[in-house]
Amino acid sequence: MKNSGNESTSLLSRPKPLALAIILIAVFVVSILGGALGEALGFGFLAGSLPAIQLPAELVKEIGVGGFHFELMNTMVTTWLAMLVLILLAIFIRKNLNEVPGRFQALFEVIVEFFLSLCEGVAGKTHARRFFPLVFTIFLFIVIANWMGILPGFGTIGRIADPTEIAHHHGDHYYVDPAGGHSDHKSDSDHKKKGHDGHSDDHHDSHLGSVKLHVFSNNGPLAVMSPGSLSEELTFDEYDEKHGEIGEGKRAGHLVPFFRSANTDVNVTLAMAIVAMVMVHYWGLSILGAFGHLGKFINFKEGPIGFFVGILEIISEIAKVISFTFRLFGNIFAGEVLLMAMGFLLPLIGIIPFLGLELFVGVIQAFIFSMLTLVFASMASISHGGDHH
């Protein structure tokens, strides 16, 4: 009993740790009650709607000038931003080079020397400086693109896709937003309910009717996924029953974010995979020559076995592109979904532990992609004879 009293006294004598513990516990309780978990208990005052998760990149804006038509996607915007960061970083380092390096220059020199020594260890000093620029550029681009994906505003700020646009993406091309109030769409609405043969079409009732619509309190060009909007969600059926009248100054739809991590778009990772493998074969051709490199894939000298081994080599090259593409895309896309889910369940604190994890995963995935490019380039520079030796 005496020891227990001493412990209580010592705890009360340190007000700062006690206040910090109370604040942490309060934030944790508020996060649970305010999130989607607390929504089931009648709370959920911080719970925002879960963003609409989809694999393809979302359309930010259609640009048309004369006969030129261009669709600007959100992952394209972040890809350009990552490239801009790389360019500005290179310009800044180049302008501030000194014989006595500062902290930033010293850090960059350490990273460059590490990668250069790594290239020399894998490919040898003869070919290391030839492979280094592409390998290092791939690493930097992927790291910057991955880390940009966890910045505030990514996935939470954008434009609103109205119910008609959402219905179009779900395959219902004849849905008409009742909030529009245009009588000239009546024929399209009738067409929606009747198929080409005149029979009733239950596609809307069975598929689109249960799709959730988020409610936004902003009529401007910008929309933000605000806290507490989960309680205002409604389905397409509920929206139609209300004839689109959900309150003054409110709009229903889905948020189309202006910024989305570049590597969550399979087109970006596929483009990098193609560039990496094209350069690998270019190096193989330039180092071994056409006959030396192509002889790995088209081989009649060793009989049927050598011919089929060459076919397997061709298949393996195609598999490398697929592996490159989906390894990076899958890991980064899964991380983005994880952050969305944890922020939805536990606002304020749900994503904090996973932000550090995403920083780590972003570096690891960039390192794996760049190192595999280096290894494949090194293998392409060795002939079959040298490999056997």
C-alpha cells in the first residue's frame, strides 16, 4: 500500500507527462467515437465519406483546342509535378556546388556515391557509369512520386463528379440526374427503363441503385472531403426518390481528386518498365553486338534444345515487363487504399503509424525497381559463352 501511494505521488508530481498521457487518451477516444467505428454507436462526428476507390486514373479536365482533344488525368498531373521536382532539384544542386560541400550537397553526394559503388559492384567498373544515369533517375523519380502521394490534399481535394457521370462509369449511359430538371432528357430516361426490345430493364435497380453518393456543401469548382459527411450519404435510389433535392447549397456525387500518386496508375509503371527493358536490350546490343545479343533468343546452333531455350528467354523478357509493372503498381495502390481505410475508420490518428510505413515502402519499391534494372542490364551485357564460363 505504501509503494502504491508513492507511485501515485510521483506521477502527480510530474504534470507534463500526465497531461501528455491524458491528451493522447482523449485524442484516441475522440478518434474512435468520431470515426466510422463510432458511427455505429450514434457518433461519427468526424467520419467523412470513404473516397470512391477505382483502379483507372480519374479525369480532371477535358482540354479541347480546335481539332485537338486531350484528357488530363490526375496521375498525369502528379507525374509532371514529380518531374518538375526532379528538374528543380538538379538545378538547385548544380548552382550550389562547392568544393567544401554543405549539408544538402554532402547528403546528395553520399547517395550518389552509394549508387555508383553499387553499380560497380553489380556490373563492374566498365559498364557501371553507362547504367548509372538511368538506374539512379528511376530511383529518384519513384521515391519522389511515392512520397508525394502522402502529402495533404492528395485524394481529398478535387472536383465533383455528378450522378450522371458516375452512372456512365457504371455502365448506365441513359441515367439522367433528376436535379438537372431538363425535360429534353425524358426520352433518354424512358430509354433507360426500357431495353431495345421494349421490355423493362432492371439494370438500374439491381446495380446502380445501391451505389453510394456523397454529399458536398460546396458549389464552387473545388470540393473537399469534409469530416462528418458520412451521415449524409445516400444511394442512387434515395437520391431519385428525393428528385435530387438534398438541401440548398449541397451537391451529390463523388470526389475526383486533382492529385493522386503517380505510381497508382498502371500506365505510369508500365511506361517505366518498357523504358527500362528497352534500354536493357539497347545496352545488350551495343555491348555484345546484334548477333551476340539476339543469339540468346534465336539459337539454331544447339539444336532443338537451344531453340526452345531461346523461346523461354523471350517469354522471360515479357514476364520481366509484367513483373516490373504490377509489383510497383500493386504495392503503391494498396498503400493508398490502406491510408484511406484507416483515415475513414480512425480519423486524426488512424493514418499516423502507416505514414511512416508508406515512406519506407516508397523507398524500398524504388530501390527494388532500380536494382532489378541494373541486374537485368548487367545480365544483358554478358554473352552465353561468358555466362557459362
